Amino acid sequence: MEIEKMKRRTIHRLKEIKAEQGLSIPKIMEMLEARGQFVSEPTLKKIFQDGSEEKNFRYQDTIMPVADVLLDIYGDKSGLDDAESLRNIIREKNKFIERNIDVFDITIV
């Protein structure tokens, strides 16, 4: 499945969870903090505003932490089977970037 389509579906599901659970932005921030994650309040507001599915976000810095927390806590009852796959893709991408940064740092020194 196309990454952009998975991002849109993930954002849509996060909005559903927020509405179903009656979560506020400050409550989501508390949940993120309790799990050692951080997304700024203005960014969270952008994620949850109407039409945000079509916006461009730095996925690993914005959507991924929110998805990790909300989908983990509230589960995924929507049939969004791609959420875990997307998280795994992002985690592997992050590991790859970290390895390449380490290699790059070593070559500079």
C-alpha cells in the first residue's frame, strides 16, 4: 500500500480515537509525555484539524509518536491493519538513518 495512503488512514483513525474517547489535546500531550514522547501542542492541533489528512507532516516526528501511543492504548478496532506495518516501516527507517548518521560521524572524525 502506498505510504501516503497509509498516512491519511492513520491520521483519520487517530481522529476517530480522539472523538470516541473524548480526548483533549492537553490529555494527549500528557499521554505522550507518560510514554517518553513529545509532540508540540500546535502540531497536535494541526494533526487533529479538519483536512489534516491531506497535509504534509514529518511523519516520524509528528504522526508516529501519536499513533504509537493512541493505537497502543486504545487498540485498533477500525480494521486499520496497516498501522502496525507502518510503524514497523518507520522504526526500520529510523534505525537505518541512525546507523547512517553514526557512519557519517565516524567518517568526519
